[in-house]
Amino acid sequence: MKRAITLKLPKTISNKRVDPDNPPWSEEMLGAPVLKRGRGPQKAPTKVLTTVRLDADVIAFFRAQGRGYQTRINDELRKVVAKRLNSGSKRTQKRAA
């Protein structure tokens, strides 16, 4: 035979005695709530949030090397920019001469 299960009402807190050595927490004791989400603003913003669409094989190549693939992509792009800036300055010097 199955027994009927009835839900019990939750016990009330008023029946408990308050321990003077361990009083219940009050709003004054806790203070104002502090919400802290995310890292917060950058102290010196050096990067810009953007969306770039890259080929799947390029992403797979950098991800296969492990964590930090976005940083490695950024480093490779920085090398290309530096290379172009260095070679571009030589071209402008030749034109001016």
C-alpha cells in the first residue's frame, strides 16, 4: 500500500528564542547592498571593442595553439601594421628625393 504524503507547513521563526550571544542579522548590521559586476572600466583604455569576421580556418589555427588566441591574432595584426608603416615610410622618402 502506498502512503499518502502530505506537505508539512514550514516551522515559524517566532517559536525560536533569540540567543543574546548570536543575534539575528539586521539591515543596519549588513549595510547597503553592494553590486559588483564585471571588471569595471579600464584605468587606461587601450583597446577598442569591435566585431571582426574571420575565416573559420584562421580561427581554428589560432585556437589550436591554446589559450590566448585573440591576443595572438592581435600580435600578428600588429606585426603587419608595423611592417606596412616601416615600408611605407621608405616609399615616401624615395618620392621626396
